[in-house]
Amino acid sequence: MKQFTEGRASADDDVVAVYDRTALDLYRYASRLTGGNRQQTQDLVQDTYVHLIQRVRDGRVDAKRIEIGWLIQSCRQRYLEQIRAQRRRHRREQRAGGLRIVTSDDPNADSGVTAALASLTPEHRTALVLRYVDDLPVSDIARTLGRSVRATESLLVRARTALRDSTTTSQEARS
């Protein structure tokens, strides 16, 4: 039993070392995905590290070999799972005749790119982050979002237009 607890403590120490090395970069990435919503970003980062801990404790992952790329991929997967769940919930609400009102959860979102992304719909924001932050090809984005390539290309055009309109509007407001 002592060997098991010693091994677990060592694995936990390795996870802490991964956290210390990667937390800022992962938080920055998650913030872009969530449009700067601090609570959602913190939850997403926490879910990602909890997933890492579970994988390390199950013996499926060696924490000493974990790099930021693995964590970003895990974070992206957690975020996409949330988006899919929201989409399913929205469809159920529509079938039930319910109305869905979208509001900003964090009125104090950071300025710059994150603030501009926050003004977009989650679908537009996700497509732009996958394309321009993760540098995924359109075919991979289409597969990830469960859309055709043509529909994804169209989504990216609409998302870029919405982002451009958002930044133009915010610049005019500052003038």
C-alpha cells in the first residue's frame, strides 16, 4: 500500500510541475475559446487539468511527457463537448417552444482580440479559433464541428465578417 501512495504522490507532483509550466499558456488559449469569459475560462482550464489528473492516475498518461500541445488539444475537446451539449440543449428548447436569450456573461471582458471574439456567437468564435489559433485546415474544422466543408467555409466567411464588423463598431465607439 505504501508503494501505491508513494507512486501516486510522485504522479501528483509531476502533474503540479506540468501545471506550473503550462497554466498561463493554457489559460490564454481557453480565454480565446470562451471569448474572455473569465468564469467559463477558469472552468474549462480546471476541467482540462482534472482530465489530465484522471489520465495520469489511471496510468494512461505519463505526466512527465505532457506538453502544452496535449493540454490544448484536451482543452479544445472539452470546449467542443460543451458547445455540442449547448447545441443539443438549444434544439430541445426549440422543440419545446422555449425561447433562448443570449447575453454576455462577463461585461468586463478583456479588450483586443479576446473582446472582439467575445462579441461573436460561440459557433463563429469556435470556427475562428480553430482556424487561426489552432491553424487547422477547413476539412479538419468541418469534421470537428460536424459540418460539410462547404458549410464550414461559409461559416468562416460569416465569422470573419462578424469579427470585422465587431472591431469596426468598437473602434467607432471609442472615437
